[in-house]
Amino acid sequence: MEDTTPTAMLADREAIRDLTNWYAHHVWRKDVAAVVELFAVDGELYTQKLPPVRGRQALLITYERILEEDEFYPFVHNHIIEVDGDVASGTCYIDLRAVMAGKRLTAWGFYEDRYVRVNGTWKFATRNVNMTTFVPLGQELTENPQRT
């Protein structure tokens, strides 16, 4: 029987917030194995630049390549979470500092996530990365960022 007490619901939301915080922490540290462990075995990653990435082996290869080539320093916040038993969905916003192709950038956007509870632990079922703006550090933003 599902525990729908306010305490259990708060505990689920906090565990999901921790999941996204650990993701950011592991990305900062370039700990690819730890990033991938946060996904369900059949977890999926969607970005604006890559084809869909499905399964831990594909995630491992993708994150190894991404984190070897560039540096990412994400700050996640404003997390909205809806829990429904052993599945949940959420949106959290990201401010990003990055070094990509040797250029220092600042960026912002949001993650759209689906979560699944696996053996009592929340994991990413899907992580959809939506970056709306990248600006080279030291340059002024000359146009309004696109909102989606």
C-alpha cells in the first residue's frame, strides 16, 4: 500500500531534489560513473544537440565524451515536482557556467525530468535538457532569450 502521508510525500520530493543536486555535483566533478548511476537502467537523456541516448551503456559513452571535451558547472534551482506513487515528474531550472571548445560561457535553461523509484531509490527515467541561451563571458546579451 502506497504511503500518501504528508511526511512521505515530503520525503519523496526531498529525495528527488537530492537526485538533481547530486547530478549537478557529479557533473562538476566529472564523475561519469556516478552521473550514470543516477539514471534507471533504461534511463534516457534528451538534448538539443544529440540524438536520444537510451540505457546506461549509451549514457556512459555519451557522458564520457561530453565531460572529457568540455567543462560544465551547473547550478540547479526552482524545482517543481509532482509525485504519483513510484513515478514523478519535475522541472528544475539551471544556471550554467561552462568551458566549451575553449570558450568560457554562461547559459541558462531548464531540465524536464521523469523519475522512477527503483528499489526504494529515485532515479532519472528521462532527463530532457533545454538550454535557452548561451552567452560568451564578457559579452553583452544583444537579443532577448527565447522562452519555451
